[in-house]
Amino acid sequence: MRYIINTSTDPYYNLALDEFAMRHIDTDEDFFFLWRNAPAVIIGKNQNTVEEINQDFIDKNGVKVARRVSGGGAVYHDLGNLNFTFIINVDDPGKVDYKKYVQPIIDALASMGVTAEASGRNDILIDGLKISGNAQRVSNGKLMHHGTLLFDVNIENMVQALNVTPDKYISKGVKSVRSRVTNIKEHLPEGTTIEKFWEALHYYLSDNGKDSEIVLSDTDLAKIEYEALNRFSTWDWVYGNSPEFNLSAENRFPGGRLEVKLTVDNGNIEEVRFFGDYLGVKDVSVIEERLKNTRFKLSDVESILDTFDLKLYFGSITKEEILSLIFE
């Protein structure tokens, strides 16, 4: 697979590159890139930032907060975490299956002597312990699939930076999280550095070094820098998408956690936002916009939802579950 070389550790630049690669790199070939972030919490597109982070710890420790354009849950990154992005041509977004796109990572780990498997909605496990979470987004016939690889992450900082909700972990303690995750380094020969791991993963994914690099132009790089500075690092993007509402409900379904916040005025929906770690591949803001000025009545909301293929927006969360959350 062809590749981009990206040495940036700025989360805002790296997320801008993710979206630029999906939307603007014009090639019929699939490609990938690997990247790392300095300490940061990366929020899913549909999440309420203030409810996902420990702001006090983040402020005291200089941890950056960023919002990506894909769904899923909040994750902690540091330089012990290696991230991967695949840009794949897709004909039918409705047939996108994350397990298909994590298989190259599983195969690459196998080539290093590590047995891993896809599990659940978006995880990769080693011996039942999580090493990777994944998310996806589709635009203009291309799938952006990106994921984390816990190589040597500071678990203590990960726990402190995130508000870990009770429906995910029994407690916020490091012991609880450690019982569910593992660092890849622990399963590789002693002395394996993240640089060596990066090199081995890149070598495998690029067909043993046979595939060629995609070199971005100065114009491309300037556009990415512009988006990083003027969009991805702004308060409006990171926090401003999390305003207060006068009606709120949330629940965890088999397809993930879903939270809805609404402003209702004179019986009509004035504002609505969906948050959560559900795995849709299309932007739920389209549905939010359609629901504005709709009567706060189950049948009216249902008729709007029926005009969408909800799997593309909410993953496996069903219409009935959405309606139950809003009206029950």
C-alpha cells in the first residue's frame, strides 16, 4: 500500500491531515500513514467535550484536547501510542466493516510474532486485552479508517485525563483500566522501541517496502496547517460544539452510548445535539438540522428519522432505541 510520511506530533495538524487525506488527495490507490501525538485527549466527533475530560488534570499537565471528524469515544494519546490511518476507496458506505480494515494491522502484528484479534464494535485485542480502538468516516467515495495502537502508553495519565464513565469501567482506578488494556511492548522482544515497531509496521503495510511514497506539495501542507490552526485547534471546534441544553437523556445500548440534548420551545425542537461513542460513518449534524423546528412528538421525530439510513449515522443503534431515549 502506498503511504505518506508524517513526523508531526501536533494533534491538531495530524487530525487536519486525516481529513485532508480523505477529501483532497486524488488517487485511485489506497494508502496509509502512521503518526504520533504529544499528550492529548482526542474527542469523538459526536461527544460532549466537557463530560469526557478531566479539565483540571489536563490544564495542570499541558495535555491538549482535540476533536476528530470521526465518531467513537474519547481516547488518550502520548508518544507511547502509535496511530494509523488508512484511506480506502469504497463503493457502498453501507457495507463498510471495520474488521476488514483492521486485518492488515492484525496481520502485521502476526508477522512480529504477536497474536491479535478484532473484537466488539471497534477494538483489537491481545489475550483478551485491548490494544487498539478504531473509528471511521466516509466522504466523496473514500473511507478514512484510523485507530490507536497502545505500544507503551502511560496508563496512569490516561486514567487521569479521561472521565471514565461507570458503564465502561467498574471504577476510575488504574487497576480497573489495567485489567482491560495492555501495551504491545509487553508482547514483543525486550528492547523493542516504538521507533523499531513503527519501522516494522510501515515495512509490512508498504508490501515489504516495495510501495512508493505519496509526497504532499507545499500547497497541500499549507492547507493542512491552515485547517489545523483555524479549525481543529479552535475553542469553537473543540469545546463550542458542546453547549448547554434544557433537556438531556443518555443510555448505553449494544451499539454504544448515546446522549441527546434538546432545547424545546413552544412544543417545537429548537436545537438538538447527539453525543456518544457510537460508530457512524456520516455526520449526524445532517439529522440534527432536519429535526430543528419539528414538533416534539414521537411520530413527527420518527417520520424524520425514517428518511435516513440510520446505520450510516448511528452505527448499530436503532431508530427504536433513539426514540426511546428521547421520549421515555
